[in-house]
Amino acid sequence: MASISPITIHSSNSPSITNSSQIVVSEDLKQAVIDHLSYLKEYHDHPEYLQKQSREYAVYRYETFWLPFLAENRDLDIVPPLDILFVWHSHMLAPIAYASDCERLFGHILPNRVRSRSPQVIKLSEQLWTKKYNRTMPYHIDYSAIIQVIPPYSSKIKYTLAHAVERQAEFYYNVSLGHYKDPYFLDEAINRYKKFIYLKRLNPQLFVVPMYDIDIIWHTHQLFPEIYRRDMMANLQHVLHHDDTTSDRSPNSKLSTSDHDTRHKWFELYGDRLPKNGCMFRGKTSKDFYQYITDFKFLLECQRYSIYVQFIENDTSTMGITKKDVDNKINTVVPLHDHQLGEPLREQMFAQFNTSDQEIFARGSSGHMEAHFDADFSDFLMKLTLKIQRKAGYWPMNYYNTLEEYDMPSEKLLALIQFTQPVQSTNKLTDEEDPNALYYVYEKDIEQDSVLREIVPDAKRLVVGIPTIDVNTINVRYEVSEYQEVVLDQNYLTQLGTTFLFNLEHVTVKQAMHTIQPIHQDEPILLNIRHSILHDIDIFTATFNNAIFASCHTLNWSQLPLPNQVSTKHDVSVITLNPENEEALIIKDHTGDWGIVKFSKDLFTTSLEGMTSETSYQFSLYRFMPNGRVEEEIVYVDWEDDKWVIGSNNFGISMNAWTISVKRMEIKNSIQYICLGSALISRFDTLFTEIFGVKEEEKNLVTTNGHQSDKDLLTNEIEKIDLNGSTGINDTKNTLNNIKPQMAMNV
């Protein structure tokens, strides 16, 4: 079911209306819906307005200041401040109560029309407001700065507005996706709204429950209170009451049984289903429910970096040259403990960073000698000193004589430990142009009289550098654990991290607690990834110390519209889903919806040889940006030899090793990318296994997911859901393959 806004006032019929097309809606609701959603989004972005004290103060301002102000200026194009607007909005969504309060207090219904809140209109409204109230009550209130104290006053409004505001604040999330602003989608929603009214007309005793596409039209219609009253009198000879207080969705409740009856009557009358793709209940937002990480050092501290010490012997620097790029016969880096017994050659030297293992310099044909060190993040927090040494003495009395000592400049290390922007290589090449390009933490010309000249006569420069790709990338690995059957308790929201239509207490799910760990060691555990399998829904939550930081779960037809339900040409904010050949996952964080990733099943069901176009190897991540825009991030799938790599410009996944990398410039979104990466590893490995087969001994470890089913918690088909039954393809149980994948080519 979609809304908790049933119609309860009975109506007497007018014989002139014989079908839904004759239902009267005399306002252009399509544009009004777009303006309506715009201010709902603005209010949604200010959680401080929803605090109890803020709501009550806004109600006081609404009744004491706005309504008298509006009554005096009803013919002017004015708008209230946002806190008052939402109180007014909630009052108008109880149209009978609103009319009663207005007529008792002012003798008539105070008008409103939904329109854009342009800066010019707001400025005019503020000027008139200030003139009337002479600054005794400011137009704008900063609820985040000061707790407002309500002076003693006696409310004359009978409708409980503070509670209504709280209830209505949850509505926006369910209509917040881009297709609710699509012209084609809205045209059909208006047609369905008319059908909805006509259904009520024919069934006056029915407690009618709409889907969300109908509900947003209905809400918008009520925000023109005079027009709404006139239209409803023409349609039903009574004003239709909008009751948002009925919220119990449990089986056999009034709301659930009425929802069932509404769908049944709709099908009898119109011959199609009332539930519609992309128009169903979405649950509650994760906004302000999830926690936010402010200190990302726990991720930085898991990093290991490669430090190169180079003696450049020619005029052209060959930065970041690796062994395979130099000379297959000569290793440029030889660890001391791997060196064979015997005296080193005279031209061999040793380097040491603080107390790290020493390395031997060996001459290579690249025109420089090079030593390589593995450094942890903590190494950059101390005084980093490079010592160039030479072996002295005779076996067994060998020792190392320091020839030169260099302190790494702290300002160069600061860019590594206090990351604010991507670190550039010294030669300005990007990671894409040269993955081995170095960021110099130290460089020095070698003077002619330097003692180093005795050993390396041709050396011209000493360079200490770190590959920028190391600095600019966070690398972790995804470690899976075994699955168990878990019975959810009353705190299931903190386990799943998301809400569904029903109370899931006492429901059995399959669940495992996987871990995110540093790529080079087993400790520490950076994050836990709790994977819950609830029928056809995969839910991944990124947690630590019982706090949820991000989640990623399956989306299906109930959340996203079909491609033919929206305009042929639409912008990237309108995300569609064809359940026949596409799957989608939604990622959430403390701000609400963070992104939706959508991919075609053809990526796995088609032979790789048959994938001829570039788009065959890519899918899309739609990012919901803080400014309200949606940006498409292309994710590529790369099959090369025996490697299977997935990634975009911001993150990457190695399906062979189950490692996840995130660009450090996206560190504030790293948890979201890691959660998404974990879900893709699980989902893609499962799809691959389903399509290409699985060994007999692994069959009990395979998952099924992502297929449209009547037994789906997101479809809202109450009577068809067995919360503890089997689901999936052919009613098979959901499990997970915890065997690391091996890519099969061109099967």
C-alpha cells in the first residue's frame, strides 16, 4: 500500500458523472506537484524544523502571526517562511478541519495556491511581514542556533497541528525520486487520481487507500483549499476528508484490509492493478537515523604505501619504474634477507628509513638505482629519516656505515596525513596516464664532492617518492563469514538499517557478519558488513560498535517505474527499472538516499564474445548530490586475462581478490562505496554462479536474489507474503556463496 491517507466522508452521487474522465480537477496540478515537491525537499533538508520545540514554535507563529497576516493580504502574492509553510501545509491536508478553523476565526476559508517560492516573492513577503510586525517577530527563524521559547497563548485551532506536522514530514521520502516530477508520469498519475475519486464515488462506504502517485496528486489538490472544495462538491457533493492518522499497517488492521479491498474494487472496475511500478511504500528515510563519520583516520591508518628511493644517473627522470619495466635480468630492489651469503659488490649500497628493514641498491639498466620500502600511515606521523649506508667490515663482523642522512620535510608529509585534495605527481601526470608516477617527498642534487660519488660516480640526483595512486587510493578487503538463521527481535531496525511495510519482529532471516579489513593484514577490523537475506531482498549494512553508517539493499519494481511509464526523453534524475532484465540496489547514509546502482542481467547472461558494444561492459551509479541534483557515474566491467575488475573513476573492485578501493578524494563517501562494493561482490558472484554453474559441494552456499516475486516485502501484497516461507527462484532458499570467484571466460 502507498499512503496512510484514506477517504472517510461519504458522498451523494451526481448523475451527470458516469465515468472517471468526467471527474472535475480544475487546477493545473502537474506543475503544482513539481512546485509542491520542491518545498517539501527544502523542508526535508532542515531537520531542525522537526524538533518538538521547533514544531510547536512554528505552530505558534502560524496561528498568531501568519493567519492574521494572510487574512489582511489575501489578494497579494505572498508566501510564508518555510517553518510556517509546513504547518500551513499540514493544516490544509485536513481540509474539513482547515475550513472549520478558518471560518470560525476569519469568516471564510483562507486561500492558497501552490507555486514556486522565488526569491522575489520571498523578499516581498518578508518586507510586508516586517512592516506589519515591526521586527517583533522576524520572518526567518534559525532553529539550529536558538531554542525558541513559546510565550503563553491560548490556541483557537482545534486541529492538533504539531502532531500533523510530524506525520506529514514522513511523506516526502516516499515521493522523492525523480520520476515524480516527470511530465508523462504525472499525466498518468492525474488520470489515476480521477479514477480514484470515481471509485470512491461508486463505493461511498469503502475506506479507500491510494498508491503514492495518486496520493501526491491528492495532496497537491488539497493545497488549493477553495478549488479543492469546489471540485469535490462538483464530483461528490461533499468535501473529501483526508485522514492521515490511521497508520497501523499490521495484518488485519483497518488500513491493511482497506488496502486489500481498494485493490480488489479497482480491478473489478478498471480491469488493471492498482499497485504500480515506482508508486509503492518506500519505508522511512535513513536521514538522521544513520551515524556520520567525522574522522576517517581509521581508514587512512590501514593504508600501506610504497616508498621509492632513487639515484638518478641520467638527465631524464624515469619516475616510478617497476621491475618489469626495467630489465628482466636485473632486480632493482633486493631485500637484504633474500640476498645470498657473500660480500656485496662494491657499488651496492643500503638504505634505511628509521627502523625499517634495510634494502640493497642494485644497479639497473634504467639509468638509476632504486630501493623500495613498504610504509604504513603511522610512519608519516613521526620524523622520517633516510640513511644511505654501505656495508663495511668482514664476515662475520659485518656492519653498516652511514654515508648520508636525510630528514624528510614535514610539509611534504603533511599532504599525506592531512588529506584535503588529490596529491599530484611531481611530473604532473595523472594516475591514468602513469600509474607509477611519483609524488616527491624529497629530492636533492648530488654534489660533485659528495661521498656518494665515490660509489655512484654518475649519480646526479637523489629522489624519494611515493606513487600518487598509493596516496590517493584507500584499499581494503572484504572477508566473508558463515551464514546463520537469525530471528529478528524488536530492535530489528538497528539490525537491518531500513524499514519495510510490516513489523518484522520474530521473522527469521539468513544473516552473516562480514568484515572489512586492511588489504595487507588481518587486524584491525575497520568495519562490519552485516548481510541479511530477507526473501528476495539483500540488505547490507556497514556498522561498527552497533552504529550504522551506510546500507545497500535490493530495489525492485515497486520502487522504480518501468521505462514506458516516463517520458521518452528524460533527464538523469528519472531512474527506471525493467525487472525482466535489470536489477537495482539503493545505497543510503545519514543524509538519506545516497545513490542507486542499476545494471543489466545481460552483463552475465550474454556470452562475453557477444558483447560487442562498449555499453555491454558498463552500468550506472546514480548519485544523489547534496544540491539535489542526480549525477550519473559510469561503472565499467573489465575482463582481462584471468582478472575481473569492476569500477568507476571513484572506486574499484577486484572480483578475484575481493578487494575494494576508493579514491581518497572521495573519503567522505568511502563507507558508502565500500558498502556498495560489498553488495556488488556478493550479488555479481551470485549471478555468475547461477549462470555458469556451481560445483556440487558449493550448492549449499549459493544465493538467489533480485527477481520479481509475489512474495516480496517491497510489493506490498500483504495477503501473499509468508514472512518465514521460502522464496527466490522456484521457491529455493536464499544462501550465499562464500567461495571467492574465479572468472570463466566466454562460456
